[in-house]
Amino acid sequence: GRIASYYYLHYTTVELFHTRLSANTTVEELLCVLCDTAEYDDLPVRHNEDMLNRDLAEQVEWKVEMSSMDSPHTKANLLLQAHFSGLKFPISDYYTDLKSVLDQAVRILQAMVDVCADGGWLFTTLNSIALMQMIIQGHWHTDSSLVQLDFSQKIIDLFARQSISCLPELLALPRDKLRSQFSGMLNK
């Protein structure tokens, strides 16, 4: 009860964490647990949005239960996956709904991290933190960290041809080499 009280969560949310989380919970499973919390029970699913959710489900990376397109929990999952992928929403209401989902997600995930850490589950704790970063940054945890610099895919591919796939590799380059090799490309 203390975790639910501290994070202003419904007591069933923490109960859900205790029943569905384990030492080896993946990021995909954590997203499902996050979206199944009581905090998303009241996310609106408007008339005909089940059809829009079905279309969105075909575009996202991780599959959702196709028979639950009218569920607020499925909608929360789809909205977050679209957020990670940078997908455009079919109607403006989805942007408002995404903001509502995002506003609650970090607080819920902080409680999830506490439950995982209290259980001694390092792998799941780190995955919970990775999911929190995905939500804050709006990118998949598997994306190159170079996308945080808002480079186009063309520039990221150019870096990759130079064996630079992440920010630490870019920062490790001497400044003069960085300027000589990439200044023309970055000024375009």
C-alpha cells in the first residue's frame, strides 16, 4: 500500500505489478503491464475508434490482441508504440489521448521500478528504466542514440558507413576529424 500511496496509484496497479512482473520480464511485457493498469481504465475509446485502433495495430512493432480494439488498455499500448515509432495519428483526438497517457506513464513506471528493485529483479528493473526512457524520449530502446540529435536517417546512415552507430562513438572522435569529415554534411 505504501508504493500505491506514494505514487498516487490505485492499489490494484501495485497488485498487478506483483502478479505479472518477474525477474525476467521483457520490455514488451512491461509495456503491456503498464498499459493494463487501472490508471488507464478511463482512457476514452470513442465511436468508431476501434477501427482506427485496428489500422494502427497493423503499423506498430509489437502486436496487440486484435479482439480488444475497443479496450482503453489496448489503445494506450497502441498510442505509446506509435509515439516510439513517430507515427502520425489518424485523428487529432489521439494526440490529446497520448498526452494523457504520457502524463501518467512516468509516475506508474517509477512505482514499477520500485517494485522490481524491491523484488531484487535487476533485469526487470533495468528494462523498466529502459521503457521509461523510451516514453520520455519518444524512441524505441533499440534505436540508435543518434536519433536523439534529430538527424535524418540519411545522416545516420552516413555515420554508420564511418562505423559510428551511437553518441559515445560520435563523441569519441577528435574534434578536427569530426569537423573535417562531417561539417559539410551537417551544414546542409
